[in-house]
Amino acid sequence: MSRKVHRSEVCADCSAPDPGWASINRGVLVCDECCSVHRSLGRHISIVKHLRHSPWPPTLLQMVHTLASNGANSIWEHSLLDPAQVQSGRRKANPQDKVHPTKSEFIRAKYQMLAFVHKLPCRDDDGVTAKDLSKQLHSSVRTGNLETCLRLLSLGAQANFFHPEKGTTALHVAAKAGQILQGELLAVYGADPGAPDVNGRTPIDYARQAGQHELADRLVECQYELTDRLAFYLCGRKPDHKNGHYIIPQMADRSRPKGVPQSLDLSELAKAAKKKLQALSNRLFEELAMDVYDEVDRRENDAVWLTTQNHSTLVTERSAVPFLPVNPEYSATRNQGRQKLARFNAREFATLIIDILSEAKRRQQGKSLISPTDNLEYSLRNRSDIDDQHDYDSVASDEDTDQEPLRNSNSARNNRAREYLEVKKALATSDAKVQQLMKVNNTLSEELRRLQREIQKLQTENSHIRQQTGTPHPVPVSSERQEPSLNAASRRDRQAFSMYEPGSALKPFNQPVDDLGNRLQPFHSGIRKGVSASSVPFPPSSSLLNCSQEGGRNMTNKTDRHGSGTDSDYDNTQTESILSTDGRRLMDTGRDEDFHHEMNEPEHEVEPSLPSTEDVILKTEQVTKNIQELLRAAQEFKHDSFVPCSEKIHSAVTEMASLFPKKPALETVRGSLRLLNASAYRLQSECRKTIPPEPGAPVDYQLLTQQVIQCAYDIAKAAKQLVTITTREKKQ
């Protein structure tokens, strides 16, 4: 079944009229160009289907249409509805935009990174949050409000969550209430139609007991979705599930004599492949079946794609999906095997599907059927819910007639179960890290905008200082040291102006930063002004920050005690907190080579003299100019410009540090110089990481860019402290 699209409907991603495709799990309609990007993301991100040329179960199509017409797209574009986002430059794609990179980057941010979805407040225990959301979903499915349930699922609610007090899953509740569209939505997100409740009854049983026979039949179809889809791909028919759950098509072979069984006509290679298939463990067989299912979906969509495209225009390579996209949740070996399925010709692929259908039927019927829920689809859908047992019982065999082989099989199954648990634990840890990184990503744009506001504030303060002191003109910026035109007396009386002040050759860095913020990892929203390097919430694996939790608490206490007692926007005690506990090691290793010999010299008399305020301001503005150049490179994703920019910043920092005596009398000056040099050295080290040690080695540019920005922020903070201290001392 298919439907005609109403002319009033538009593409959810670019607003083009007359969309021809639907993203089932997102509940939106998309045009051909945006669909090509959806397909390249993979089924784990977006499950697409053509509205007119693909077969649809009627209730599934109704579910998609209901979500699209009731504003499901606002779930995925929640933050874009905020007028503040529009003013800051963030917008959705237009029909006239190019597919690459404009539309593709927007769609990836929208569905893959979930950059515009409404985020819940961060909590210490994410499991509690997911559990609460799943309980809300459990209660919401008894109503017909699909968009509410989709919103809960987008926030992390689990479709297969077993309510401990109710003793049921959400699909049990939807089946009992007769909510067939809710059942479709839950099945799309992985709900198991064969999951038993506390009394062993399935959602199918609930639907039949409630007289919802259409819903019960549909749940049976969802339960056997994998094998039904494979059979339909070969012969265009599905089993009715009343007289049997499997249809095994046969290959037509005219060269085989009549009366000779087809199995006798198989080549030796095909026989060996079938034996290998039968020898696969249950876990590997499930993975292979799911991968073949995804390949069937790709080939069917390819056929529809070629049928619907305008052949008068050239179909570019970027619009085609030649093989299954990489799923980061799978291993590299499995992803390579999935992509190799595209090499199978039609006959080879059909033979593989027939073997899988036959083997699935044999494995199911060879088991002792404890309940009607023990079938292939149940094990495929329920893999992540059963941790302490294997998805299948031991494979039935004609030779397994005594107890000794059975014990051996059980022992092997237990070993595989332990291996599976270890792999699952590792995957859970990896997923937790990914979730943590995504949370950090969700708020970095806010922190960048806060920095922009801070710059504007400093510019305003600088203007007031200029008006009060009557400065006739701004100090020009130059890469070389210039001779000041004022005498020594006027230097001491002059007020310091901000390092962010707009001079004749310096423009404020007011470029849009939201696109950068969507891809970088942010600070937590609770971080105060003047954040130090040691307080940035890097992931636990970061090599830059290894401070102990106790040291972190000490640093926080110091900052809180002294935060209100400083004259500048930055707290000098934060420099001390950086050097406290384990942070001393970071500062020691972060010193620049040019200043290393100074730290090893014996103690001698301190030098109380400080450079003139004008000289310090000149060098500070040069550092600021180079930092802004680095931030622009980060905003434009020009990672190859990081190293040259860091060299310029290091040179400017070295010139600025050379203005001060080797042994300043003030401890605050010494601390600021240490922070300045260490941050410049650390910035160089981070920027060099953009060049992989080996060709083709992966580089985490998101984490790297965040750390580069933090280093630049620390350099700017240290320079600001030196300007403030010099100005204050000269006035005294």
C-alpha cells in the first residue's frame, strides 16, 4: 500500500514541496535530495521508504502520516524554533541550497548529532533519567498521542523497558488499550512483540484478549519482520502466519534434470558455504541475518531510487549508496562484511537468502518450544535485554541423541555467553562515553556565545576608560615592537585598556560560532568566568588533565574563597589552583623550552621593576590578534592552520614574557607568567596533534578543537592578568 502526498506537505529538512520519501523512525517526510543524505547515514540513523513506490503496511503508513501532520519535525528542530537561534545565524537548509555540504551538514547535525533536540538538565545518574523517561513512555502509550511518545523516545526512553511495578512493557499497555499506531512506533524502535509479562503473556496475547485481532495479527507480522522481508524480496509473497511462519523460495535451475533433488545439484562451493552457515554460532548467525536484512532494504531502495529519478540529469555518485553505510556500533570486521554483501550478484544473493531462511526455520524448529515467543525475530529484537543467557538454545542436530554432546554444547554456549557479556560491557562503556561527549557538545555553543558577550563587555569597558583618560587615538597593533610616543610620566598615569579593544588593525572576533559549537565539546553551563585549564570537564581519558578528585575539590574551594576579591575579570587565585596538587606537574611539563633554563638557575635577587603599561598592552593585543586568527580557523574547520597559528601565538607570548624580569618581585606576576608560558607550550602540543603520526590514523578533531580553544582562553586570561597587574602597580 502507498499513498499520494498532499500538495501542502513540504520536506522536513529543506521545505521543498511535494516530498516523496518518509523517514519512518523520525516521523517526517523528505524530498529526493534530502533522502539521499538520509540513506547515506544508514538505517541506524534514518529508515527511509518511498511514499508511492514502496510497499507499506497500512498502519505503519498511517503512523508516519500522523506524526508528520502533527509536527513531529519540531522534536528534531526544537532549538531552531527559538528566535535567539535565528538571530545568532543558525537556520535550517533551503530548497535552493546545495546538497553538499549545506543540506548534508544540516541533516547530520539534526539526526545524527541530535544538535537541535530539546535536552534534559544534566543529572549525575543517567540511568535514573532513562528509567524515568521509560516509565513515562509506559504510561503514555495507552493514549493516541504519538508525538509525545516519539519525543520521549528521542530523549532516551527504552521501547523494551520492563516496568518493575507493573510487570509489563509499553507494548503490553498499547496492545491492551488497542493503540495500533503506538504499537507500530514501539516496534520501529525495537519493542519485542513476543516479550512475556510477569505472568508469561505476550503483547499478542493481550491484544487477542482485548478483542484487537487486527492489532494481534500486525504484532505477529512485526515479530517475523526479518524472515517475511527476506521471503518477499525473493518471491513477492509473505506467509499468512496461520498455516506457517516461513516461506522458503526455491531457485529455478533449468539445467537440473527432473526428479533430481536440488540439493544434489549444488556446487561444492555452495555446499561448503551452507555447512559454514550451519556451523555459525547463534550470535553470528543473528548478526548475518540482520546484515542481509539491511542489504535487502538498500537494494530495494536503490531500485525505487533509480525508477523515480529524472534520467535527463546525471545522478551523481554522492546521491547513490553503493553499499551499506558504516555503523559505529559494529566492529570494523562486521562493517567490512556488511559492505561486501553489495558484491553479490542477484543469484548469489538469492542463494544466501534462501540458506538463511532455511537455517532460521531449522534452528527454531530444532529447539524445545517453551513458549510461542522463542523464535528468530524474538531473539533478534531482544538481544540487548538478555545478558545472562544466549539468544538461542543449542542448534539441533541429528547426532545429538545422547547427553555427552549436549553437555559439550552447553559448555560451549556458556563460554560464548561469557564472551558476549564481556563484549556487551565494553559496548556499554563505549556508549556511556559517547553520551558524555554528546552532552558536552550540546552546550559548547552557549559557552562560545558567552565568550563573545564577554568580549563585547570588555570593549565597552575599554571605551569608558578611553573617555575618562582622554586618549586621543588607539594604540596601533604591529608584529614588531614600536617605540611609544608618550613619556615615562604619562605611561605611569595612563589607564590600561582591554586586550580586546578594537584598534586600527584589530577587529573583534564576531563571526558566527554556532556551526562550530554544534561540533565541539562544550563546557558545563555552571562554569564561572575565568575558567582555568584544570576545571574544564574533559573526558576521563584526556591526557591533559589527570588531576585527582581531591585536588579538583581543593582547586574549587580556592576559587570560591577568593573569587570576589580581585580587581580584574579573572581571578589570580585560579592560577594558583592550576599549580596546586597534581596540577603542578602539568605546569612543570608545560613550560616553554626558552624559559626552561630560568627555572633551573639558582636563586638570586628579585627584580622589582615592571615594564611600561603601553608595552604590555601592545604585546597583549598582538597575542589577542593571533588567538582570534586561531579561533577563526577552528570555526571554519581549517585544522591544517592550527600549527602555524600556534607558532605565531608562541612567538607573541615569548616577546611578551621577555618584557618582564626573570625574577619578578610579585608572586601574581610570576604565576601569570607561568600560566602564559605553560598554556602557549600546551597549545603548540595540541595543535601538532592535527598531524597524525601515521598516514590514515584517526584524529578526534572535536576533542582536539575543544582543548585548543581552552588553551587559547588560558593564554588570553594570563595576558589580561599581566595587563591588570602592570596597570595597578604603575598607578601606585
